[in-house]
Amino acid sequence: MTLAIAPAAARDDAEARILGAALRDDRAHRRLAWLTDRIGPRLSGSENLTRAIVWAEEQMRGDGLERVRTEPVAVPHWERGREIGEIVSPTRHPLALLTLGGSVATAENGVQASVVVADDLEHLARLGESVRGKIVLFDKEILRNGGPDGSRGYGSAAALRTRGASEAARLGAVASLVRSLGTADYRLPHTGAMRYEDGVPRIPSAAIAAEDAELIRRLTTAGQDVQVSLTLTPITHPDAESANVVGELRGRERPEEIVVLACHLDSWDVGTGAIDDGVGCVAVMEALRILRELELRPRRTIRAVLFTNEENGLAGAEDYARRHADELASHVAAIEMDSGAGAPLGFGITAGEGAEVALREMAAPLRALGAGEIRKGGGGADISTLAPAGVPQIGLWQDTTTYFDYHHTHADTLDKVDAGALARSVAALALIGYRLAEAETTLPRIPSKAEGAGN
Amino acid sequence: MTLAIAPAAARDDAEARILGAALRDDRAHRRLAWLTDRIGPRLSGSENLTRAIVWAEEQMRGDGLERVRTEPVAVPHWERGREIGEIVSPTRHPLALLTLGGSVATAENGVQASVVVADDLEHLARLGESVRGKIVLFDKEILRNGGPDGSRGYGSAAALRTRGASEAARLGAVASLVRSLGTADYRLPHTGAMRYEDGVPRIPSAAIAAEDAELIRRLTTAGQDVQVSLTLTPITHPDAESANVVGELRGRERPEEIVVLACHLDSWDVGTGAIDDGVGCVAVMEALRILRELELRPRRTIRAVLFTNEENGLAGAEDYARRHADELASHVAAIEMDSGAGAPLGFGITAGEGAEVALREMAAPLRALGAGEIRKGGGGADISTLAPAGVPQIGLWQDTTTYFDYHHTHADTLDKVDAGALARSVAALALIGYRLAEAETTLPRIPSKAEGAGN
């Protein structure tokens, strides 16, 4: 009987089964509850991350995936320690703060100095030597969805967090604070990674709640000398052992050609890493499990990669690209889900000319779920290391209206994840993963720089 | 010229001047910035509250108010101390918590026990002796504006916070936790007052963030023995000296008849007491200042009373009622603003029959500001001690949609106050205060219980 069905009809049937299976089961959500409630936050180097890796490997084996394994990689091991900050003059006011990942500690008895407020790096440059001996506060507000013209989103201020400390230290500052990169007003500090530039003194750095940044700005604007005291005791340990977790559905015709479904299993150490990015990992796992359960074995291999150390190093992504260098030419696409738990809207894609049109056709069955739109530009931090080899980069495009309310905070917890939106994301990943692995032709690859130069 | 204006026209002119003056000046907001930024939180017994009392008295004198004075009263003096809570089994998870005001401390090395979740006091009663030796967690969610039918608001769960500890202790519990009485999900604990019942062991009590309550419930529902460790070190000191702050505009014809405008100057010790109730106090101060500046001296006296110790004792309100017992019969109305910083919608009133109709007519000039609605039932905690003497109770009715997102938390800060909504609240208080003080007749009083018995 099966032989009598025309290929298009068979594909339609497979797609309907994928959508139906994704929407009728809450296994992804139940797995996320386990990952966040029973294991918890998963910072690189932590025991929790190791437990999560063991757990994910077991789960994928239990799902019947193939070639399930861990691929070991050394990762940074930074530990938060205590963190106390206070305005001590002209009034006393405790700061809601989180040390930035990678920061050095203050002196044992802390640091106390006057604060200078900088709007951004350009403003800091204009302040110049006047910040010597001071604490610099970078105070730039970001807005949901980037504000009216999209220019005031997370990306518009991220450099203040990652590079602010070194830029301030170069001018003689003794510590660096950044207004949290967040879009809500619940006195909630947002942590994140920072990096030191070589050859510049390493000064301690923390993010403070928006309310506290605004208070300091009001006081300094009123001409007050605002003295802040900080005691931060983070420790950078030697690199720790970690691993990417990999599992596959081997392709039936061209198993050497690979579609990667990606997420990251590590998280920050506050909250429980539910929206960043536990939700992405359970969705990826579930997408492969559904295809396996439905016995839909596409032409090519679909490979789930649960990356380690996305948050503070990208060591997992870099290791993957090195380890699999020989087969990157046959990676036909990589899809990442790492934009929170909002409703899936479609996909963003970075690839060669014509890729959007091809992907739009493949995503058509997702339109009724509101998840079938395609936009130019997309990917994810973990799969970005595959871009130099030309691997088409696809990111699940989600509603991120409230993502930066919770991202990197104590409030990144399970309750922020809507089970329905998660099920629809699973449907989107499973369907596009299947279509890309089954398609007769592959997506046009990212042109190499030499090829692209003529454009 | 003035003598030629008919009374109604003169009143219209006065009203227009009041509205205009309230809306064109941001002095109330600037005062609130001082109170919250420079003085900060103002818990009873704290140095900050004393500073705020001195400041408010100075401000009212500077405004040219009459008979400005403090009326001393002893208040409870409870101090928070350290507070640490953690789920230690079956997983380790720090609790975001705030000790409840009035709670005793745990033993020096803390308390650790299994948690039993109770939906409410009735559920606790059914659990009975099974809570002996355990920590009881009262986990009841409240919803913005009380949810679809209004039944799930703050009031529906407040008893769990105020009485939960004694009810649990009566059954042998060793500590009591309550899901924060809040309506947002930013891992933010909400403090508040609790009371011990005489003759029942006093057990420590704290509020935990909604997320943490939900986690504990999920774990216990899954059959896990959830062990929580708590170390709380609050101290109850001897009562401290404090005061209500009073200032007046003396009436031109019947100065012995009084309209009270009320708020409370104390706050919790977290956040800076901006919406609860710094905003009410600067609005009351500004309402009188505007009338003074406009030289509008109504028939009766308008008295601003900035109460102390609303949050954890009501000692200021009780003292006022005792101290002024002889003149309560000539208190013709009391108006309180203590519902946050949301837009003013009108007033709620508790008084004798016909009072709503009379107040609705007086509030007509506020309709264009969206602040002219009148509803039955209203008042405020501080003026409630005047109700037994029949004083009509009026509360500024405000939009409280987000009030319980921030109330009693670290996030009760200046940025939650919209300067425009505050200016409109000032307009509403000044206008209604003026109308009540100027009216030829007074509002029907609350019937005494004997009189009311026949209704």
C-alpha cells in the first residue's frame, strides 16, 4: 500500500504526523521541569552542568537516538562568590547587583570610590582621565523589542557589559558597573559575560538593577559625590571538564550529510536556566524523539548537539567546529533555538542567495501555528563557529518581547515557559529539521569571503 | 470686583485654579524624589523615619501651613537582620525571601525541616497534626485586580501572612512560610506585617518568591520530601519614639470643623517607600500647599495628617483618634491616599446614606481627568480609627493594576511613580478637600452601630 502513495502525499502525511505528535505531548515541558527543578542552574564547571550532561545523554539513549555520546571539552570555571554593593554617601542604599561572569574580585576589604556615570563608550572616551580612581557606571537603558525603531535593544548595550571594564580601566577607573541589560523594572540585576583586554588592568565589574543606576544618575546629576562600596569575591578556577552531548537519527540515503539541531545546556548560575537555554535543549531533544517514534527516517542525518559553555566562553562550539572540521562541508544546515520561551514565529536564516525562498516553502506547513515566517539574518551563538565553513545558519525566530525581562536573572525559572509555545517550537524544529534532511537539494551555502567579495 | 461674582461662579473659578495649579507643577514629584532618594525607606523605629518626620514638618512650615506640629507616639521597633533560606533536599536551591515584620528569629544556627504545603487556612486545619515538626508553606496565588471575578486579590490571601504563623504553630509547626502576596513573576519576595496570637508558640515566618513556592509545590506534589533550611535574625527592640506630622489651613468660618487629608510617612525597610506611601504624603502636602498659594481659604479647616507606623502597628492612627477624641464629632470627613501611584479614578466612600450622591456632585470637575468616579466603600487604614466616631471615610480610588507587583518589595522605588498621575492625584485631593471644607452642608456620617441596627 505504501508504495502506491505519491511522494508528495507521503510527505504531507509525514508532516501532519510530526505536527500532531509535537502538539499532543508535553514531554518537552516535563523534561524541562526535571532539568530546572531537579538539576537547577548549570554554569560551566559546576557539578550541576555535569549532572545535566549525564542526564541528557541518558534521555537521548532512552529515546532511541543513535550514536549518542559526549564530546569532551575543557571549559572556563568561574565561581560567583559573595557580592555586596552599597551607596554609602550621600545616602545609604544597598545595590541589587550581580558580579559579571569572568570578573576578578575586589580587594578583600572591598573597594570604595566616587562614581562617574557614562552613557556609553563614546561618552566614557570624552570623560577621559576624569574617571581615574573612580568607579564608572555605564547607564544605558534598553527597551523591549528595541523600542520604537528597534535601535535600543540588547545588542545596543551589550558592549558596555562585555568591554566596559577594560575601557574604563584603560582610563584609570578602579571598578566598573553596568546598568543591567534588562527590560523590566523589578529591581532585578542581570548577569552576563565580560572579557578583559590584554595589557589593561583587570578591574572588578558587576551589573546593578536599573532602579539603582537611575538613583545614582539622579544623585550625580544633582551634583552629589556618590560614593559606592563594593565587595565581590568571585574565583576563576582552572578550566574544568565538560562536554557537548550529541545524538543522531542516521539518514537513510546520505547519512554523511548532516542537519544540526542546536541549543546550549549550560546556563548562568542564577535562576534555573529555563528560558536560557533549557527550553531550547528539551525542544531539540523532543524534535528528534518524535521523528524516531514516528519512524520517519529522512534522507540525511539529523544530529542534535547540546552545546556546553555558550554563556561564558563558547568552548563547546569551538571544539565542535575543530573536532568535526572534516565533515563541515557536508553539514547542510544548522538550526539553533536560543531565544527564550516565547511563541515561535518562524525562522531567520543566514545562507547563500535563494535560501530564504527555499526555507519559506519548507516552512509553509507551520503557518497555521503562526510559526511559518522567514526573515533574512539568523542563527545562534553555538552554530556560529560553523559559518566560516559555509554551513547555512538558521535560528528559530521567537517572540522575544519579555525575553530580556528575565534573561540572566534569578527569575529565569520554569514558570516563564508556556507549555503550548514550547510544543509549537518543537513542531517547528522537527518539521524544518525533517524537511531539510529529506529535501532533494540542499540550501545554498554561505559564500566564502573570497566568493562573496564580488557581491 | 470679587464681590460682584456670584458664589457659583467664584467656586468655578477656584476649582479651575486648583486644577490648573496641580497640573502645572511637579513639586510633589520632586519632593518624592527627595524623600525616597535622600532619606530612603522609613520603617518604624528607624533613623530614616525620624529624618522624614523632621523633613516633612520643615516642608509644611515652608509651605506656609498653619499649626504645623508633630504629635509624638511610641511605635514598634522591629529590625530585619540577616535572612537566608534554602531548599537543601532533594535539590539545592536558594530561596528569595523576606522575613515578615514582627517575626521572631530562628535559633542561632537556623531551623531545618520538611515542608508541608497548605493552600489556605482551611486546608491547614485539614492537615492537622501532620504538620507537627514541619515548616508550613502557605501557597495561594493572587491575581492582578483580583482576577476575573475579583475574588483572588490581595485581601483573599492577606490572612495567610498575618495569621498563618500562629495557626501553623498551634498545630506544632516549627516555622511558617507564605507565598509572597504579589502579582508579578520576577523572583521578588514581598514583606508585610504578621501578628502572633497570645498563648501560641511564636515561630519564625517569612515570605518567599512565587517561583520558589511553585517549585516547592511541584516537588512535594511529585512525592519528594522537601527539606528547607532557614536562618532569620530579626530583632524586636523596645518601642521607639515617633510622631504623626500635622499641618493645617484654618477654616475662615468654622475652623473647628475639620477635613482630614491623610497618608502614612512610614514604609517597609525594603525599596524606598515610593508607592507605599511616600507618594500619598507628597500629594497630601502638595494639595494643601496649592490651596495656600492660591489663597483659597475654605469655610472649614483642612488638616494634613502624615501618619506614622501604618505598616506594622497603626500606632499613629490609634494615637490620633485618642488625642483628638474630643474633636472627632467635628471631623466632617477624612480622605486617605494609600493605594500606590496608579492613575486616580475617583473616590470610594464609606459614610451615611446619600453621601455618594453628594460626593459625586463634588467630584464632577475631576471627570475630565478621569478622576471623577465615585464608588461605595472606601477609606484607608490610618483613618479607619476615626470610623467609630462616624467620620465619613473616603479613599482616593486609583488604578491598582500593578500596585501589588511592587508593594512591600525592594522594587518600591521612585521610577514606579508617574509624575502625571501624581499631579492628577494632587488635583483630586485638593479639589475634593476644598469642596468638602467649603460646602454649606456636611456629608452624612457613618451611623453608629445602634442607629444602624435597624437598617
